[in-house]
Amino acid sequence: MEVHSVLVDTGGFSDDELRAIEDRAYSLGVKSHVTISKTDDYYQQCLKFLVYGNVLKNNTYPLCVSAERIFQAIAAAEYAREIGATAIAHGSTGAGNDQVRFDMAFRIIAPEAEIITPIRDLRLSREAEIEYLKNKGVEQEWHKAAYSINKGLWGTSVGGKETLTSSQFLPESAWPTPVTKTEPETITLTFEHGEIKGISGAATGDESFANPVDAIRRLTELAGPFGIGRDIHVGDTIIGIKGRVGFEAPAPLILIKAHHTLEKHVLTKWQLYWKDQLANWYGTMLHEGQFMDPVMRNTETFLADTQGHVTGKVHVLLAPYRFQVLGIESDYDLMSAKFGSYGEMNNAWTGDDVRGFSKVASNQVMIYEKISNQ
């Protein structure tokens, strides 16, 4: 077959790395190689909704890899359709989530193309793959890396022998970003309608960002050297088994926590409640490769509509291996002293108002108890 290779960049490659990958592709004999940049689309069509929804899978994982995979799969399928490819190959094994994500995207966008997955179909081990490539004259350093690293705009995943167990944590040497900052710093994040637009602090000055992608990268630079954002996610795979993966995601974890704190001040009780229900479900659908279902666009419309008042500043302390949200400032803060202070004084109602409200609100259960205890 005539082979055309495609790399989809969702924020995880330097220019030097992209050039090296292109050179390697041509050295292997591809007819053509293209790099498709999807970083801005990735943010606009996906990541901003993960922030709007404060999405953390199993209350832990910001979907570092699962979110970007579907964008890579969609872009690859669209390119295959564009050049009239009769087949699309991917290198997933039969053990994980990516095989499902890629297969689904390819089948939806390029249903006429055959899906070729030799590693999965032949159940090849890493050692067998290396032996095959060696026999074909492919030269590189073949020692097996101790840890597999997947870097993207929304964080870096880390897999190794420890993540194959249920009991061990990753060692310091496994994390991509070494801890070099030891003195705590306080920064202020500026949100406009739910999107990060500015970062300020004694060490940074005042920085504004027209593109939130640049703000995410800057926050990663500021917080990563503290060792912030490291954890291990334990989750249910699409195919029904449990899996563990380490991740380093300082910017997503800080943004989601800061954004959520701001929302708790400016949204109503029922806005917060329904956002939690829909956002958790949205994250699960995204994780399981269902991004293209139209119901996802419906959910995004709801999430975006809730962000009208999510504007203000959030103060965050950065320290080695941790961060802390200190507080917020917003013109839309519903914790206004004009209406009363919690546990202190009421300015907009009387004791009789509350007494009457409590009587009416308890009526049904009071009647139920009387009937039940006859």
C-alpha cells in the first residue's frame, strides 16, 4: 500500500520534535507526511467545556489523554477522507481505551475505509514489535523506557510498573517536571465568563491573554516546578476493566478548582446542582469516545449558558506539591452583605418570615409522620 502519515498536535510537541518526527516518517518510506495543528480547536471545542463543567473523572482526573485522543482521531479520519485513503491504520493494542476511540471516530467519519490494527489483531508484544522493526533495518535506541509519557496541552500522563499495581505510587524520578521551586508564591487568576484571561502575581507581574491556550501554558510553567498537579487516577475503562495512570496536570487542576470556587460564589444553588449532574455525565461520554454524539452539543450549550456571571478574580497560593484557593473577588458575588451575613444578621427578611417559611416547608412531612404513627 501507499502510506501517508499524519501527526495531530494537541499541544504536546515542540517545533524540534515535530521536525524530527517528520524526518523519521520519510526515512521509513512514507509517500507523504503532514502535521495538523488542533490545539486551538481542542480548547474551543472541548477544554473550555471541561472548565465550565469543572470536570474531574472520578473526582480526580482532568481527562488529560482521553479528551485529546478523540480530537486526534477525528482529525486523522478527516485527513484520510480528504486524500481518499482506502484504509486507516493505528497502533493501539487490544487492552485499552484508545482502540475504541479511534475505531469509533474512523467508522463515523470515514466508514468506507478499512481499519488496520496489526498490533491488536496479531496480539504483538513490545518485544515482537521491536524485533520486526530491527529485521526491517529500522535504527534507533531500542531500550525500553522505564515510563511511558504522553504530553498534551491539558496535562501529561505517566505509566510505568507502579501503575500496573494497586498499591504503589510513582517515584520522584518518573515525573516529567522536576521540583525546582520551594518558596511559595501567590497568584491571581482573572476569569471572564468562565474563561481564564489573566494571571498576575509578585513574581509574574500582570499578564493578559487574548487566547486562553496561552494562559494554560503559562500557568503550567508557573505551577509545574512546584510539583503541583501530580496524582494517580484509578478508573473504569471503556472495555470494562480497571486501570491506573499517573498524571501531571498543574494548570487543569488549578483552573478547575479556582473556577469552581468562583462559581460557588456567583451561581445559584440549582445552577450548581444541575451543572454537577450534566458535567459529570459529559466527562464520562467524552472519556468513552462519544464526543460526536449531538447530545454533547446540547450539553455544551447548557454549560456555556451558565457562565454569564462567572467573571472575577481568584487568588491562589502555590507551594511545593500543593496549591490552595485563598478567595475570590467578583461584582457578581452572591455573598453580599447587603442581604445578610451567614450566621450573623438578616437584612432582607424577618424572623416571622422564616418561621412561616419553615412551617409551610415542613407541612407535607409533618402530615406524613402523623399518618404513619397512628
